[in-house]
Amino acid sequence: MNTKDALLMAAVVGIWGINFFFMKTALVDVPPMVLGLLRFLLVIFPAVFFIKPPKIAWYWLALYGIAISFGQFGLMFTALQLGMPTGLAALLVQLQVFLTVLVAGVMMGEPVLRHHLLGMFAAAVGLVLIGIGQYQGNMPLVALLAVVGAAASWAVGNIVVKYIGQVNPLSLVVWGSWSALVAFTAVSLMMYGADGLVSYTLSLSGWGIASILFLAYVSSLVGYTAWGDLLSRHPAGKITPFALCVPVIALLVGYIFLGERLGAWHWAGIVVVMAGLLIHVFGSKWLGRLNK
């Protein structure tokens, strides 16, 4: 990876690290499905009037939006509303690293090596420890399951990007958001009705508006455009592990600004999951040294 791509990846990691803080603050004003509707409405407009659609089949666009936008964020917003701490959510959603590499290996023939499997096993152990912490704490287990579902949706979206190949990443993010907007709108109308949507929108606070603007224009348009560009030009196993830096930033932001505290079981699980991620990234080098 050249210097330009490394700086681009660092920017994405920074944006997504503080992204969870803005999710949490926005959810004070609006419920998860309405937040998703507003976020992707802003992603599409006014950009759709200035950006041409990518030259790919409509079903790839629809699948991209359903997986990486509706599936991931619908579940993530729900988990945060149910009480999942932002730092823990940021960590667990990085299970997409393992899921992406595993699915890419099965469907696209990309290599899945010994250290990948070892890292996945360590992450699974870490999840069990975190699950114990969830069971003993005040947060419902369904919040944990929702974040794991969000990670799976992100992984599916990553594979869709790999199949699509190199297209204008900004165009993909904007036009791929149509299916997510339709899905969020349909679910929101079923849950709250048109009057409820209007009421939630008009009652947004200043913090709520600022948070949604950040989620739409910085996290989505900047973050996912850069992510899609990098993923289309590099192997999934080389790009996705960099996302392991995101929870480090999110944990610090949650601790400092949201006063989030985790129990001993949570911290034990976090350490094991991070160890699995590190094995996944650096395992080939470590094994190579041991075999010398």
C-alpha cells in the first residue's frame, strides 16, 4: 500500500472511530429506523443530481445498499438504542474482518491461511466472554446479537464491492443508498406512520441535526467512498484488518465523552478479540519467524 492509500485508510479509521459517538447522540432524538431514513436521505440528496450512476447492474446496487447500509446500520442503531456501549459495538462489528476474509476465500478463492483460522477462533472465544458479560450485566443479549448481525451485513457488502470491481466509489455509495432509503422508509412508516416521521424530524435538536449531518456526509460519503475505493484495488485480507483500529478510538471517545464503563468479562472478551484481530493481521509474520 502506497503512502496515499495509507493516509486515506488512516482518515477512514479516524472518521469511523468517532462515528459511534454521533450515532449515540442522534439516537437521543430519533429511533433507529428513522435515523437510518434521515441519514440515507441526506446521502442521496442533493448528490444524486450531480453524480452519474455507476455502470453496473441494478441488482448489485440494490444488494450493496441492503447489506452495507440497511442491514448494517439498522442493526447497529438498534443495538446502541438497546444500551450497547459505543466502544463495545465498534469492536464487535469488526468481526466483519473475519467474515469478509472467510466468505472471500469460499466464494472468490482468496487465501484463508492458518493464522486467519487461529484469529477467528480467538475472536469466537472473545465473543463468548463478552456474551457472559452481557448475560450478567444490564444490557440485553439481543443487543449483542444485533451487532454480530451488523458485522455479517458489512461483510456481505464487502463481498458485493469485490464482485462489482472498480467503479466510481462515490457514485456507488450515493446510488447504492436508494435501496437502503426505501427499506428504512418502509419500516419507519410501518412502525410510526407518516405523522410520526414528521414529528420526529421536526423535533430534532441541534445536536441531533449535527450528528445526522456527520453520519451522512462524513461517515457515509467520505468514509465509505474511501473504503470502497481501497477495497476495489486491494485484496480484502489486506484492507479489512485496518478496521481493527476503529474500536480503539471508539472506546476512548465513549469513555471520555459518554462515560461508558465496561465490566471485567467485557474487558476480557475485548482483549481476546483484539488478540484474534492481531493474529489475523500479523500472524503470517510471526509464524514465519517461528519456522526459521
